[in-house]
Amino acid sequence: NVAQPLELLVNGQLHTLAVLPTTSLLHVLRNDLRLNGPKYGCGLGECGACTVLIGDRAARACCTPVSQVGVLPVTTLEGLEQDGVLDEVQRAFVQEQAAQCGYCLNGMIMTIRAALNQGCVKSFEDAKQALRFNLCRCGTHVEILRAACLACG
Ligand code: FES
């Protein structure tokens, strides 16, 4: 196992890194690129706290080897904001005050962003469905679902 040079496009910036190909994308984002939006929760792909976009789709960064990303762009929570303006999903979560401890919110927001990118959130039930594999230990799911619906218009 030897570190290899690797290019990674994250939030519109191209980075050249020397990493082991099996290193998780989450490790690279948090430890090498200092992007702390994606959170480490379970490390097993089960809680969703580490969710990022790879291309337009949601991916669990904790169990995605960085070498699997290839040329697809990665977007983290930090990359949703453009020129100081929050993304519509971020704004909805602020408006609905959907956080309690806030640890899960990265995953909730990125999952809804991905679902909207796919055009598959049109109702409260769709939002519930989209977030069914994202865990919140505080139990703020009602506010989270309200925010998800608001973001979906
Ligand atoms: Fe990645 Fe839980 S930390 S799914």
C-alpha cells in the first residue's frame, strides 16, 4: 500500500493529493482538505452524516474509497453556498430551524439536494422516502421534513 497521486475536483477546485487509493473520501475531505461539512458518524454507511454529492447523486463518503470518485465532481455542504448565498435547501433548513444538535444536518441537506437534483421530491411522502436512511438521534425529524418540503416548493 503506497500513496499515489490523485486529482480530485471538490467544490469547483481541482486538488492534487498523495493518498492511499483505499483512503475514504470522507478522510480526504475532512483531514486533507479541511472541509468539515461532512461528518463522521458510524463510518459504516448507515447513518448518512457523511453524505456528499458525487456528480449529482448522494454518496456516503465514509465508505467511498477516494480512488473510486474518478473525474466526477464532488460537492460538500460548503460547496452548496454560492457567492455568500445559501442554497435553497440550506435556507429552508435555517427557516424551519431544523437542527437540534445539528450533527446529522449535513446528511439531511445533501440527501435532499441530491433528491431534488434527480427531480424526485414532490411531496411530504417523497421527502420522508428520500430521508429514510438518514438518522437523527435528537428526534427533530418533524422539523427536518418540514424543511425538506419547504425546499421542494
Ligand atoms: Fe458515513 Fe455514517 S458516517 S454513513
